[in-house]
Amino acid sequence: MTIVVVEVAETSGPDWAAQLTALATLASAPILGVTAIFLRRAARAAVEQLDDARNTRHAQLIVNLSRHWNEVKRAAQLFSAYPERKLLELVLQLYGGRPTDYPVDDFITLIEPPALIETIGVLEQEGGLALNLVDDLWGSTIVSAGVPGSAP
């Protein structure tokens, strides 16, 4: 059997490395605490700014869509001037290459209401607009747009 003897060397004086490490740790703890408080406040401010920006974009979207509803009146008036036969001729002029006397601008005006309703539907489906908001703002107009003989 072998016996191992370990000698512990005694040093004279304090262990400066350990004492400086302890002092640095003690000094950095309050600094880290203050930094954490400022970071938390900065994170809250950033979240508030993001919420404000989202609300602003949402409001701008609603204003733009509402503005388009005001333009739909022209399409409704024009639609009443086009019986079904004339609408068919207009579509055939554009997509079938048939010559007619109807202006292409009329077709663009006539497709605005359904395109707008489709856009609002996609925005609601993708979470850009709440269904109750769509219903409150344009619900009756959208419903009446799909009923023959009723004006949007």
C-alpha cells in the first residue's frame, strides 16, 4: 500500500485575487440591477410604441377602405345603366376581343365594389380586421350589395 502525503503550503498575506473578485462581484451587482430596471422600462416603451403604430396603421386602413365606399356610388349608378346584355358585351369586349362601343373605364368602375368586398373579406380572414368591425362599418352595405335590386 502506498501512502500519499499532501502538503499544504501556507502563504503569508491575503489572497488578493479572491478578494478583488469578490469586491468586483459586489460592486457589479447593483449596476446589473439598475441596468435590468432600465431595460424593462425600455421594453415597455417599445411595446407601447408598437401598439401605437399598429393602431395607427389599422386606423389608416379603415379610413382608406371607407373612402373607397364613397366611390362605390358611381359604380352603383353605372351598374343601373348596364342591363345584363350590355354587361356581357362589355366583358366580351375586354376578354373576348369583340369590338363594342362601351368604354373600358366603365368596366373598371363596375368591378370596384366586388373587388373592395373581396379585399375586406381577405383582410378579415387574415386577421387584419375584426369581423365585428367589418359588420359595424360596412355590414349592411355588403349585404345589400349582394341582393339584386338593392343599391349599395
